[in-house]
Amino acid sequence: MRKYILSGLIFLGSAVFWVQNVKHPVFNIVNTNLTATVKNTIKQSVPYVQINDTKISVEIVETPAEVQKGLSGRTSLDASNGMLFIFSKADYYNFWMPDMYFPIDIIWINNNQIVDISHNVSNKFDPANPKFYLPIKKANYILEVNAGFSKKNNIKIGNTIFLNNVK
């Protein structure tokens, strides 16, 4: 009886070892495709704006409360990130800098073309005499990035932009 039990345990141990160490081609294909699909879905779901060869991951701002808050209260913005304000129609939207802790560039966009850029907008704010920033042409998208970003990346008025995963 011991002989059969011992033989059975050896057989079972060998089977477990074989299953764990032999690569089955069907499982490898399924796992590889599943991993690739998940990675591509995650990468593609991140909204970004592309101007020339520069990709800018963006936080989307649409509601009146989000528009009013903007970047106020934040201490910084990652170097390759921005905040994209989306409006339903092109207009002369004014922006100001209360509670800002760092200077920014404001890129004004109408449809898919840059119509104006406000460079190095100061974070200094005087509530008694607030300064408002307006584009020279109507815009329906406004992109805020760190000050100097536009010049560093050769972003200019007239550039065409591409919106990825942006409504």
C-alpha cells in the first residue's frame, strides 16, 4: 500500500512540476494579447494635446466651477502637463491669476489652430486692481502650461493642434 501511495505522490509532484514549468503556447498568446490590450487601452485613454512634435498630457476642465478654479491653489504643474479648458463656442474668455503660485503660458485655440499665446503670465495678483488676460481672437479651447513652455517647444500662433481623447 505504501508503495502505491509513494508512487502516486511522485506522479502528482511530477505533474505539478511539469504544468508549472512547461510553457503552453495558447496561454502565452492569450496572456501577451491581454497585457498588450490593457496597456494600449490605458495609454490611449489619457487625454493629450499635440502641437508639432510636443505631446502635452492634459487635465480637462469643463464645468463652471472647474473653470473658475483652474490652477488656483496648486503649487506646481508637471513639466509636460497642462490644463485644457473646453468651451462650447468660441469667444473672448478672460482669465486672471488669483491664488496662483507659479507663472504660466496661456495658449488660446480656436478649433484646431492656435490663435494667440500669452507668454509668462505672472502669478502676482492684486485684488484691488486685477489683471485679466484675453486672446486677440475668439477661442474655444484654452491651454495653460508652465511659463516658458511655448518658447521652449517652438509653439507659435498659427500652429495646428491635435486633440486626443478630448471631447
